[in-house]
Amino acid sequence: MTYTDAQAVRHYEQALDHLLFFREEVVAEVGALLDASPRSAMGHVFRAYLGLLGTEEKDAAEAATAFAAYRREAPVAALAPRERMHLAAVSHWLEGDLHQAGRLLAELAVACPRDALALAVGHQIDFFTGNAPLLRDRIGGALSAWDTDDPHYGLLQGMYAFGLEEAGHYDLAEGVGLAAVERNARDVWGIHAVIHAFEMQGRPEDGIRYLDARTEDWSAGNYLNVHNWWHYALYLLETGRTPEVLAVYDAAVHHDGSAGVAMELLDAASLLWRLYLEGTDTGGRWPALADAWARRQDGAYYAFNDVHAVMAYVGADRFAEAEELIRERRLWLRDACVTHPERSNIPMTAEIGLPVCRALVAYGQRRYAEAAELLLPLRHRFQDFGGSHAQRDALQRTLVEAALHAGHHDLARTLLSERANLRPRCRYDQDARARLGRRTGVPARSVEE
């Protein structure tokens, strides 16, 4: 580690540990690293990654400014090849090219499969770009280079479990995730992988029992606690306990003391949107959430966030704000395609984000046929703008509801048949099929029949 003394290396190792456990102390530890060795290449790389991992436009801008100042003085020729690859990867990400950053980190993982920082950051990039095969194989391809008694091996297993789940290997994901959490009880990403596997198999009661048994391990003191509370609320929703869903929303997902960061606000919007689709009265929660999104004043940075902001505006009946966001993104696209064509958010916005935003507005204005028409061509491409299957299911449900409301019964039947055969025990799918049966006079058959 070039220009990094022994004390700074100790801070680096501790920061890496905090990162893998999603602990908030990672920021202070990277600061201590740079205090000990101000010229540390990996210290500056690490700090830049932290500014990017939250998908926060303002944090990314600050990280870019600090990293540019470092690069103006950095003697790159003196750095090791591994450090230069990290420098290149983070530089591409700071310029908006997530995909090239991910490719470079994948090359680095081949050359240095025990570089935990490269694996962890690359894994998150795969998540942000919705690349399920790489979520699985980036980690799977490196695991054999690790000793099973390495302190970080179990944390790699937790990442691998999430990749397995997103790639559709639910039983294997569950087993690998459970093994990871047995090694490290507070591996919140491993816990997260297990509850994703339960979600995708339609096992909400198992998920509730698992989270209840480990509440002390995941529910506070880490960057993922709100998201895992969101999963808990999804399980409650699936079991029909709407009052408890709202109680979790108020206590843990969004409230007056919430930080207002994008990752938490999108969970809040996604949860309320599912209730919106079911026609549930959520009281004054939508206006408060729309206010929180409006206060952010986000520019065009990550289309996945934009979609959830529009959910909040539509849910609050603030269609003018939704339309203004759409208009601003169209103008941004016109210029960015010329000035910064390498930015990953350009195709994410043009091909997925904007059509989905328009569909959400159409749905909110009861133009259901238009909403279905916009969403139908995208339903096998939603992953192209990031997120997980569980997160994107809010959009899949919107398409189902739009088809039902528009009277597109054949489409609704096909969509619901697909869903029911994947998760026969899903309450939402059963209810939607029953509604379709009442409208058409043809009762839905059980997938077990």
C-alpha cells in the first residue's frame, strides 16, 4: 500500500471491517487512515468509494472534488498495479460510468481475488446496475482463493448468498446465507440475503420468525437497518397485517427523525406504493414523504431514485411536481447525451426511468391503459436500472393493477399466472387472481390443481 504507513494500514483494515458489516464507523476510520497517511492512494480511493455507495448526488460531488485534488498531486507512476486499477475504477464511477467501474473491478478480482474492497464495491455496483449474474459470479469466482478460516470469508459468503438469490438460486442462497450468519451474527448483508430468499419463495412467516429471532443483530447501528425493517414490513403486508405495516413504517422506515437519504426514502415510497395499489388509506404519510423528496432537490443522478420520488409525488396527488421532475430529466438527457455520453444514468433514465415515471403518473390519474402500455415492454428489463427483484416487484404489481383496471383481462390473467406459478403462496397474487375471476366470471384455478 503505497504511501501508507503501518498505523494507516491498521485503520484501513478496520475501515474495511466496518464496510463489510455496514457499520457507520467506516467514515471516521477512513478519515483516521488519511490523517495518518495523507498521501495514501488506497485511503483516497476508499474515501471516494464511500461518497458513491449511497447513490447521493451531493456526496458524489464532494467525493469528486476531493479526489480531483488528490489526483492533481498524486504520482501515479509510483503506485502498484492494484492501486492503479482502483484509481481507474473509482475515476470512472465519479464520472458517472458505473458499468466501466464494475468491469475494471471485475478484472481486478481476477488478478487479486482476495482484495475485499474490490469485491465489496464491485458487488454493490452489480446491485446498482441490476446485474444478477455478476452479483453471483463476481463473488463466486473469487471464493476459492480464500481460506475458509479467514475472518472475512463468512462476509463474502453473505455477498454470495445475495447474488445467488438475485440469480434465482433460492434454496442455495438460503443455505449459504444461513451459514454466513452463523459465522457472523451481525452480518446484516447476509441476513438480508436470507430474507430475500424467503421473500422470493413466498415464505413471509419464515421471514418474520427469522428476523424476530435476530432483532438485536440487524435492527439498529448499521446502514442497512431501515432496509431490513422495510423487508419486515413487506412480510407483514403479505400476511395481511396492515396496521402493523404502518406501525413499522412510522417507527423505523420514515418518521420526523429520518435522515432523508435516498436509500431510506425509496424504501418508504416503495412500501406506501404497495399500499396505494391495494387502496389502503395511509393517512398523512404521503404528503410528508413527498416533502422529504422535494427537500432533496436532486438532479439527474440515479434513475432508480427518480422513480421512487415520482411514486411519492403521485401518492400525495402532487402531479405537478412529478411532471416537473420528468421534464427536468428530459432536458438533462438532451444535453448529457452530447456532453457525457459515457454516463450509465443516461440509458437508465431514457430507457427505463422516464417511461416508468410516466406510467406512474398515468396510473395515479387513472389512465390505466396508458400505464399498462408503458410498463408492458419493460417488465423484463426493469433490472437494467438497478435494485433487487423484491424492490422492482412494486413495478410488476403496478402493471398487474393497471391491466386489471383497464379491463385487459387476458394480459392480467397471463401476468398473474406467471406470478402464481413462481410463488403459489403469495397472498397478493391470490387476491388479484380472485378479483380477476370476479370480473370475468371465470374463477381462478389454484396452481396446485
